Amino acid sequence: MIRSLIGVPLLLALLFSCVQKDSPEGSVEVSAASLVVESNKTWKAGKTLTIVFLDGEDWLKDEVIQIANEWTVYANINFDFYKSYELVPSGKSVQIKISFIDEKNRSFVGKDSDRFFAAKKSPSMWFGTIAGQTGSQRKGTVLHEFGHALGLRHEHQNSLRDFKFNLEAMKKYCLEKWGKDEKNCHAEVLDTFSSGKIISVSYDPHSVMHYDLHPDLTDSEEKIGYGNQLSLLDKIEIAKVYPGRMTGEEIVVLHEDQIYQLELVEHYKNCQIEVGSNSSGKTFNFVGLNKHEYRYAYSSRNRADAIANMRADKYCNMSFEELQVFRQDIKSKQDKERSFGRCIVPKASDASKVPLNCKKEFPFMIAEKDFSKTIDHLCYPTFGSAVYSMKRSNYCSKSDQELADEVLLDAAEFRNSRSYKNCYLAKFPETQMTGIVKYNCPSGFPYMILTGDKSDRAVKGCSSRWKNKVKEMRSHPNCN
Ligand SMILES: [Zn+2]
């Protein structure tokens, strides 16, 4: 499955992929409308599928179970999960075997899960990359692969689709992004299904079985493919493939209620969605209703992802009482200071004594004990993170004597290595004071390579690290 293509972070594009390993055979009668259903591979309605995890972490298994079961709200089919093979009662046959060890997310289609691998403990479904996905991406991936396991094919391969692929661009994308050769690209993306056993009466671009397709890959002006959830038609049609659980009318009512609930979460408990933008477009984020109190650092390109993250966030879900404790805790930390060796993390109210202005959301810094300067020119969001960095700082643990020795040694080394062929390393403002040079460097970045001729031209810009500059000088053509 590929839900996000060009124009999204590379990570996302890499995360989604799936293939089917089945080979077409036989032909069976029609039972569904809009989904691309391979009807000779669907299970019997009412069946309980035994599903076992072959490996993986517990939290991932729990999430897969929770997400996959959404299909069973609409489809008259049951999932009986076992977290390891040892837990499956002896004599019980297993239909679907899940592994998290793979490079891709993929699944066999319908009964092929059982047919080809019944006797072996080898997987029929893989979630190779979901551990690194966001909650809502995981939801999309799990629903998609379980859709395959229920007998569904890709919706973008529906013969009734209303767009044309940009063939060359798509093949190039297949190869470069997913390592799919032309044959695989045709089989999993481009080709439509037209044989008798494939059922589709209409086309649904909102289906969870549809890849997200960037406009560069098709003749559409807009991206095709949506979100990480079951579309209304996904729900209605799977209920027709596996009849007996919910009627179409019941599904419509339930679906509308779910949409309504989703729209409500623009504000969710203690948090809200904030829309911003950066160089690559719109971003979505969630923040505390009191922004200064809580700001989540991760920006999402996708509103649904931001909402999913917000709903899962501990702060956003805090009760009023918990929030009071949280606030008290912030306040008491801001009223504390902690020192280590030659350094100190001053309490927030003392921040103004240090010559660095930190913003309200990042009020903490590491400073010299006498507040004369900061150690790393950084502002930290929490007292704890500043203390953590302070304790790991080499500088903070050094004595005055060690530091003085180091400065002397550094100066001697610097003097010995500052000249090379046509160039020399200048240190500002020292060199400037000789009157030779018209350059200056900002505080903290005093080193610059100059040519040694009368022009004293700068070879490159200012740096904080003279050793790196020496290396650069020795390899720079102007100096050689
Ligand atoms: Zn797929």
C-alpha cells in the first residue's frame, strides 16, 4: 500500500508499500459493488479467522488487533487473535500469520493467506514499517492490509477508475521509490482488473484500498486518494461481501456520527489544532489551549495525523485535577535551580540575569555559575532537559585549572598550525587589531582563513572551530 507519494516527507513515502503474491485462478459470481473484490478469494460470511503473531512487540500487536477489528464492525467475519503461536490451542487451524520483520507492509489476498501457507509458520501478512509510522498512518496501513486479507484488491486498479496514469512518471516512481520493476508496477499499480472474478460496479477514490497518488503521477489536477480510514463505501461494500452484521442504512447513520465526532476534535479536551505553514506548505500541529503551557514539537503535513496525535497525547487528555498538578509541577520547577560543577541551570525567574534571551516556551538554559554567559547558546523547553544536558557537558565538569590548561594548550597548537603555504588562519578580533584586515567575525566564531599575500583575501567564512579550519586551509586550492 502506498498512501503518500511525491511531495511528502521521504520517510512517509518509504513506509508504504504492499504487494500481492497471489496468482489469478477460476471465476466466481458477483457479490459487491464498489470495492475491487476478488470473489473467489473471500472467506465464508460468519467465519472466524484465527490470526497469530509470529513476532513483534506487544504494543504493536495490541494496536493491530484494535485497528483490524474495525472491519468486523461492518463485515460479518470474526478475528480471533493470538499473540504467539504457543498460545494457539493444539489442533486449531490458523488462517493469517503476521510478522513485523520485513521491509514492506503487504498481505496475501483473502483465502490465499491460508491456501498457500497453512502448514508452515511463515507469514501471510507483513507490517515491516508500521512501528515508525504515526498513529493515523498505522491505522491506514493496518486497515489496508486487512482489506487485502479479506479479499480486496487495490481500488486504484478498479477498471472503472476516472483518471489516467501518467505511465512514464508512475513507472519511474515505482522503480525509484519502491524498487518495483515494470512488471510489478503494472501488477500492483497500473493494471486494472477485468476478469470475471473481480467485482466492481463503481469507483471509490476515498477507499482505504486506494493509493495516494500525487497529481504528477496522473492526469488529475489534484491528489487522488484519501486519509487513513474506511470510506463510507468501504463500509457498505464490505458489509455486502460479508452480509449479516449491519445494514447499509445502519452504516450510513453510524458513519455520519463518526464524521461529526471527527470534526469536533478541532478542539480536543485540553488541546487544539493549530494550522501553520513552512517552506513546503501547510502544517498542522496541536498545542495546549494555554499555548505557553504546552506545545507539541512535531508538525504534521496532514490534519488527520495531527488530530490522531492530539487524541493520544497525555497532556491533552488530562483531567482538571491532573492539569492542576501538572501546572504546580511546572511552577515548582521554574522556582528551582540546579548546579553542577562550574555550571548552573537558573530558575526561570533568574533567566534575565543571563545574557541570552530565551522565549517563554523555552525558558531554561545552562549558564556559568556567575551568570556571566551561557554554555551552549541553547534554550531548553523544560528544566529537566537543561539539567540533563548540563550533567553530560564536559565543560561543566572541568575545574578552573583544567580549563585554563586547555586554553593554553589550544592557543599553542593554534599558533603552531596557523600558517600553511599561501594562507594563514586569522583569529578575530586579534588580527583585526593589527590593522591588516578589514574583516570581522561574530562573537563565538572567530576563525577565518586568509590568503597571505598583500590582499589578505578571505578564503572562507567564520567558524567556531579552528582545527576544522586548518584542515580546510590545507586542502583549499587557493592556499595550495
Ligand atoms: Zn495494497
